[in-house]
Amino acid sequence: MKDYDVVGDFSSAAFLIIAGLIADDSEIFIKNVGLNPTRSGLIDILIEMGGNIEIKNKKMLSGELEVDLIPQGSLKGVDIRGGVIANIIDEIPILSIAAACANGTTRISDAKELRVKESDRLEAIGSGLSRLKVKHELFEDGISITGGIPEHNETIEIDSHGDHRIAMSFLISSLKLKNGVNVDNCKNIYTSYPNFLETMNSLGMQINEQ
């Protein structure tokens, strides 16, 4: 029998990275994140969007690169298409929240696979953005999002469509809303990130289960 150390899951870290980029005056240090080049294209995209993501303490662990990350800075819209899409396909829901908080327009293309995930994620993203009153346009293979979440005087009701990544992404959007969001059917979160609520609340968010 051999013991192996496993690097931290990048897909889970993506929610923390983008929370750090969109929250006002954030200070977050994310430890032990795996940066396998086949799964970490989101970092390059967020840097292209203007995010300042400091990468520290690089080390190899069981043949994988593991790092610590410090995300800060404002974002701008970019055009995302082509080969990188396969690398970031699971992160597109939370990337859409980053786009909704960026200056300018972000267009995501060549992502038709999102139509056949746990939900039709393009429709689910569009539905949530409509509730937030964020300007967007859906396409068969992607979405265009114009950044800017307007002020809301009420709590926004979001349908998770039974999809854990949609649920977590729109919970992160509450960082930009003074009255927060109410996301239904969040039990699905436990399928991929069992400690999501605990982690986010420890960082200063207020997420309550109903």
C-alpha cells in the first residue's frame, strides 16, 4: 500500500477565486490549489480580464503542481472561445458571475456542451442573470454578458435548476447585492463541495439554509 497526497480541487477553488475578485476590499489567501494545466485555464482568463491573481509557494505534490493564490482587482469583459472552453467548461457558471461584475461585455462561445450538463446550464445562467437584471443574450453555443448588477431593494429569488454549480455561482453573486439572494434547492451543492456553506460563512458571507 502507498500513500499519496492529493492537491486541492481547482474547480472548487474557482468559487473562492472569483469571490475574492468581485467582493469589495477583499483579502483572501487560498491555499493548496492544484494547477493542472488541463483544468486551470480559468486563471489565464481571469488575468486577461484584468484580475490580479498572485501565485505563491509553488510545489510539486504527487506529480501535480500545487500553489497558493491571492486574488484581487477589478475585471473587464473579454471574448472567450475555442480550445480553452473544454478546459473551463465546469467553471463557466461562476465565470458568468465574474462577467456580470466586470466592466464591458464578455462573450462566451463554443460552449454548446453546457446544454447537456446537470441542467441546461446556458438557460440556467440566463435565467439567473434575468432575475439579477443583468444584460445578456443567449446563443445556441454560448452567452454574451454585459457587466453591471443594478441595485435591488429586495431579496432576489434564483432557481438552481437542481444544479450544484448554478446554485453555488448565484450564491456568490450575493456579494454584490445588499439584500442578497435566495437560491432554491441547494442540497445539490453537497455532491461536489460539501463544505461550501461553512467555508463561505467563515470568510464573512451570510448563507443560511432553509
